[in-house]
Amino acid sequence: MSEVFEGYERQYCELSANLSLKCNSTSLLPDGVEKNAKVNEVKSGLDDCDVLIRKMDLEARSLQPSVKAMFLAKLREYKSDLNKLKRI
């Protein structure tokens, strides 16, 4: 197993969960300065998620074929999850 990948994975999962909560709470805010600030926080978080996914991708591709496929499958799920968050 790749400890590096798993470290990135933990960071991504925490960030993704926080972003999901922020997206839901931001949609309830009235338009204004506070909402714009929250939207900017979410955008920054999405950028951070993109960076973590790229790091996981590089790490997964450097692994031996016996474990590589498993990590790439997880990565596909995370990419799909991130795309859903981007559409919210």
C-alpha cells in the first residue's frame, strides 16, 4: 500500500466533506458579501481538491501494477465526486 497516496486520500476526503457542507450552507445564504466570501472559499477548496487529485494520480501511476489498478479505481471515484461538487 502507498502511505503517500493514503495521506493525500485522507486530506481529500476531509476537504471534500467540508466543501459539501459549505456548498449546502452557502446556498441558504441571501445574496451579499457573506455569500460571496463563502463562494470564494468553496472555489479555493475545489482548487485544493484538484491539486490533491493530481498528486494522487501521480502517486498511483508510480506504483506496481498489482496495486496500481486499485488506487486508480479509487481515484476515478474521487474525480467523479469532485465533478459533482463543482456542479453544485
